Amino acid sequence: MEKKELRETQRWLKLIQRVPLIKKPELPNDILEETEELIKIFVTSIKTAEKKQK
């Protein structure tokens, strides 16, 4: 999964929470937190790889 896909997933999960698409809007919280952590990992990995190329 790429960073772009993770950010898109994040946007959809937040939309699901805001718009009453499900009965319990808190259900995606765990998935949203994991998505945010994965985004942070990807960003850190990209920055590290860019530094090593210089």
C-alpha cells in the first residue's frame, strides 16, 4: 500500500465517521488510528530513503 492509498483510506474513514453511514461511528476508530500510524511510518521511511540518496 502506498502513502497515497493510505491517505485516501484515511479520508474515507473520516467521512464514514462524519456522515452517519454506520450505526456506530466509533467503529472505524481503530482502523483510522492504524492508518495514521502507517502513514507516519511511510513518511519516515521516505525521508530516510531520500537522506541516504544524497
